[in-house]
Amino acid sequence: MIETIFTENPEDDLWRELLQYSYKANVTKYLNEHSFSPNETLINSITGSILQAHEYYSACKHANLQISPLLLYYGTTNLLFGATALTSGSIPVIKSHGMNPDLPTGKNYYIAETNIVFSDSERGGIHNFLKSFDCNEDLTKYGTWQLKDFISSIAEINNDYQRCYSEKIGNVLMLDVIKSQSGYVERIYYTNDNYSSILEAIRRVENFNSSYLKPSSGHDHATDQDFIILRPKLNSVNIKKKSFFGQPYLQAGIIKNGHTISIPPLFNMYISLFIMGSLCRYHPEIWGPFALTDETGERLLVEKLMYYARRMLPNIILNKLYSKDMTYVTQRYIEKETIKFVNEHEVKELISQELYLRNQHNFIDKL
Amino acid sequence: MSFRTEIFNLCKIIQQNPESKQISNFIKSLSITVVGNDSPSANNFHQIAKHSHNQFYGYLYANDNIKDYLDIFPDIRSLATDEIQLIAIGHSTIVKLIHGCLNDISSKYPKICKAMNPYWNYKPIAQKYEKANTILNDDDYHKAISEFKSSALYQKLFTSTTIELIEKLPDNDFYNILGSIDKEINTCPVSQIPKIIDDYYTGLHSNPISPHITILATILMITAIRKSLTSACSLLFTALVGNDLIVLNNDNIISFDNISKNLLYSHYSLTTTDILLNPATNTVGDIALIDCTPSSNLHLHEFGIIYSHTANFTRDMGDTSNLTLVAVDELLNPIFTLTNNIISQTFPDIKTTTPQQIHASTNIAQTKKPKISRNDMCPCGSGLKYKFCCGKTNNKGSQE
């Protein structure tokens, strides 16, 4: 269940919660509650990481696109380092980022076509952090990836991704949930152009066949749109993810070396930040002109990604620490109204049901 | 082992027999013959032959009486000799089970034996069809018949003090009560209790239990045994025509609309997709298996008879079927909740009850022949309206 925190300034309040763990007493309490043995080095490591993360995030908020991805990447790395130490009760042993960027050859390519190769599944930072978030995938086995693979898997910039790169779909299938008296269904809207791409993406969703019935098609007469109908199986595992705005979606895996790999949303953003940060740091000849004079519109997508990463990554990490699903919103609290106005038909149905149940009880009592 | 288990064994034997493949291929081809008009002629056969548990009977009856239906279904065709033979084999395979189950009582209690036959209300067809070869041999039937005869319900009925009285009841009284019970149970919604059952339960609390209640209990047992044989025939028919048992599980059930239990039925109402949407098929009367896990702490494994089937073709929510099923127990008996109650009761000995008392008690049930409207479905089970069937030659009438 999602716990909603009502606040005038969600970002500040979120960090106020995280900064609790920049205090030794709170860190000690957390470690004791989770049956870990606190020691001075561990506590200092955690508190220092959280404090530094906050500084990087604060700086990033006001920094230019020239350096903001780098700042955000470092801030998130600190945050992940501190969270991993807190949840595992020990300082992670990390020797490198665990990933290396690799520029494509030739000129005039999109930033999203920057390549990345993963290394050191034991001591690389990315793999350590993946494991702390219950993902044991060894990304070193799959060869070269592109930034595009990760950007296309981020729900919040899905539409921007498709527009910017003229792609039919990304690796995200946004769902429209319909609940009516006829039942509960989830819809994916499609056009003639992207229908087959959507079906192909559905096949790449992990555990789709065990969670959903075979998709069928339908038509919305009100909007004259076609859609794919998805029905969850009885008692199935919920494989839907929730976007920042609360809309559910299915994440299609990425096929590498014949394997379908699904990476958690947090790390799609984190790896994207690493690639962009690396370009900032080591290839200013590419990043500088991109940040100043991009003509393709890709810069807008990157800025949007930066905004959501800054807003979402601390929230996801805080949820991990609290083992809860919390969201910070600016909406004012609204009382829950349980009074329901029913129509005549519903009243008659209720009366019939009650009479039947009373009748049945009478028979059973007689036995 | 149980009667149900043995029936499923028979179904497996049938499915492995090459002769049943011939029958199923023919039946399936009959449904798609097109003679260049809007309604394929074979569909007319379907309409006439539509019985929930033995369409072979329907095909044979329709073939023998084609001239009576030509004005209603002008494109109907007569079956060729080899086609008739195939259908007769299928029919005979089913009826041989019934005859085997009822042979012990047919000479001693012919009226009761007839009332326990699933086709008791049907118009007769040519005897040669009933004597055709069968796919199964005598040994195959033996275990199923033994289980049937050793069942608690069968034993209770034939060791009761009332069976001889029932056999001696005037025909009109007996068939009226039987018809009344059938009509009440068949027309009452599965979520409700028929009035006749209500009266029966009320009567159980009187002390002593009246002859009327005792007789009613006996006739209910006869009805239950017939329903048990009907379910068995439905399964054998499914196997003979090559249809698979309808399986409803997590892969095709969308939701349970209602799970409830009353004194007659355990009742399931659910929404499903995929397998039941062919408008040319009618699944009412078919036996289905519900094998699913609706929630983490409930697993269902129930055999049920499909009581109603509504197909919803909607582009908004997708195509679905709404099904209502009643559970059948080990004996394939859909009213086992009631019969288990009867089996556990000790009824008084009413051998010394006078014929006047019997007559008076049976008058409490409906003694008048229920009036059949011209537009009602014909009670002989042909699937036609009464005015096109037995109502045409109303001197014959039905046996209800």
C-alpha cells in the first residue's frame, strides 16, 4: 500500500527524512533494530555518505547542465553507498564504478547512442548496489549496451523518448486501468504503426505469461482508439510498476545475447546518469556543445530526465530504508468520504441479496 | 474407486479407440456443411438434435422424422446409411451403460427403472439403434456398473421400505410427482431453493415423519440417480465426439462472480474467456472442471454441470463468457447435498400405509398435469417449440 505524505515542499521533506541518517544516534538505532553491530567506522561511513549526497543534490539543483549530471551521479552514488551500508550492516567493498563508457565512432550521433560496458561483478559499484536492491543480475555477461537501452526503460520520459528518437515505442508499456461493473481490465492503446512493436514488447515483459491471460483487442468508441486488453490471471503476482505519477506500467526487458534482462527503474536512471556524467567529466568536447547548442531536442529530454532523477531517486532509496512505499505530494489532505449514494436498481439488488441470505440461514438452521 | 472415477476411465478408453475418431470427425463435419445458403443445412440438425447429454439420440430421432420438419427447416438433409450407423454406435455406447446400471431392477421395478433412465421423457426411437454395436466391450462397463450399484444412494433406495409402494403408485400420480419435481428443480434458479425441497425440509421436523415426506424422499432419490446417470452420459458423449473436457483454471477464468452453497447445489458463477465463445456451440449441460486458485488460501477442484452460458461480445471490455455451474460429487450427482441428507435420515416403515393414504399424500404435490403453452419448449426434449413438435399431434402428447 502506498503511504502518501502531504507536504508543501516534497523535495525538502524527503531529504529531511534521509538526513535523519546523518545523525549517529539514528544510524545506531537503525543498525540495532536490524540486528547489526554498529561500529564507529561504519557509522561515520553512513553519515558521511548521506551528508555528501545531500550536498551534491543541492548543488545539482542549481547547476548548469554542463555539470549537473555529474553532480547528480556522485550524489546518487553516495546515497546508494550509505543505503547499502545501512541495510547490510557493513561497508561495501567497491573498487570501481563497475561500468565504462565507450563512445561510438563517427560524428553527429545522439548522446543516447553512447555505449557502456559493465565490468567487475564482484567489486564494481553498480553490481554491489544492484545486489542490495535484490537484483542479482550480472551485467558483465551481455556485452555492450547503449544509453538508449536505459532511457527507453524510464516511464516518466517515455513519450519524450519516442518523439525525440522517432521510435514507435520504448521499453515501457503504459497501462490504462478500467474498473466497471463488467469487470477489471488494463488497456494499452495502440495505432496501426506500433501494434506489432507493442506485441513484441509484451513478450519481453518478465513473468507476463504467468500473470496475465492472452491479450485480446478492443476499441474505445468514445475516443475511436484501438487498444490491447490485458486481464490479470486469478491470484497472479502483480508485475506492474508504478510511475512517478502513479500510472501503472509494464516494463519490457532488454534482449542481450539471447537473454531478456529487466533492470530496476532506479538503476535505469543511475546508469544513465553515469554515462552522462562520464561525458561531462571526460568528454567536454562532446558534452559542452551538446549542453550549449543542441539542435536535435535531445537536450530537453536530458533535462527532463535530470529533473525526475533528482526527484525520484532519493524517494526510492528512502522507501528501501523504511521498507515502505511512500510518496511525497503537494496535494492537500482530503477526507475519505464513505457515504455512497445508490440508485433504485442498486437498492433492489441489495434487498434481494439480504432476503436470500436470510432465507438460506433459515434452511440451514432447520437441519 | 468411485462411479465418477470409472466413468472417466471409460472416457479415456473411448478417446483411445479409433472408431470414436470416425464418429467425432463425422459429427464435426456435420456442423460445417454448407449448401449455398445462409444457414448451413447441418445446423438445422443441430437445432433438432440439441440435447445436453446425448445428441446422438437427437440426430437419430430427427433423421427418422425428417418429413415432419421440412416445412420448418427446408434445407435439412437425411443422413446416409453409413452416417446413421456411426451415430447409432455412439448412441448405443451410451445407452448400454444405462441398461447395465438398471438391469437388476428393470424386471422387479419397471416403473422406477424407467424413471431413472435419463431418456425417460423422450419419445422412442427405432429399436435397431439401441442394439447397434458399441465402442466399449462388456468388461469395460463392468467396473462402472459395479460402482454405481454399490453406491450409498442406490443401496438406500433399494433397501427402503417405500420402493414397493412407489412402484405400485398409479402411473399418473407417479409421473406427475416426478414431472413436478423435475420442473421445479430445473426451472428454479440455482441460487434459490425449489418450493418442493422447502416443503420436504419442513416435513423432516415433524414427528413422526409423514408418509408424504417419506415418499417424496424416495422420489427425490430416484431423481438424483437419474441426474447421476445423466452426468455420466454427458461425459461419455463428450469423449465420443472428440471434445475435450472443459477445464476452467487460472489461465482462463477472469473472475468469480459468486460462490455459494445451498441445500441443493454448490454453485459457481464465473467469468471466463477464450474457450467458450463459439456461438455455434452450446455448453449448457456439459461437465466442466474448475481447477483454480482464486485466492492465496483457496484452491478449487470441482466438477460442475454448466447451468447457463452467456457470451458477451464487447469491444470495450473484451469478449467473455459468463457461466453458472453446479458442482457434481463423486457420483456425478448435482444434487448431492440433498441426497446426502436423505441418505442419513431414518424414515419410518410405511408398508402398512393404505392406498388411500398414499393417494392423499401424493395429492399434496401437483396432481394436475402442468399446462404446456404452445410456445413453451416441448417437454420431450426435441429443442423445438411445443406447437412444432408434440403439440402438432397432440393426441400423443408427452409423458410429463
